[in-house]
Amino acid sequence: MSEKTNKLRDLTTEELQRRLNEAREEMMNLRFQQSTGELSDLSRLPQVRRQIARLMTLLHERERMIRTEGE
């Protein structure tokens, strides 16, 4: 497990959700910049995409854990 993921696990669910929203907004801005030819750092797209996936995975894990505890 990466150090980034371990740091994210320490955050609250609300903080994870906030970061996910920020990452999605950044992805939208990067795509807009790419379509207009203004994007200079193309490596940022896959970085943000992985960040979104990482955050979504952690949120889904927490959701699943809450559901199994309720059963």
C-alpha cells in the first residue's frame, strides 16, 4: 500500500469527499485546458485520474464496512 493511500486513510469521510470533489473539478479544468490547447503538463491528467480512483476506492471501502457492521 502506498504512503499516499495510508495518509488518505487517516482522513475523515467528509474530508475524503471534499478532496474527491476538488480532484473532479481539477480534472474538468485540465480537460478544458487540453481541449483549448492550453495544457502544458500532460502528465497531470493521469495523476488526477489515479487520485480520483484512490479516493473513490477508500470511500467505497468505508461504505462497505458500514454496511457489513449494520448486518
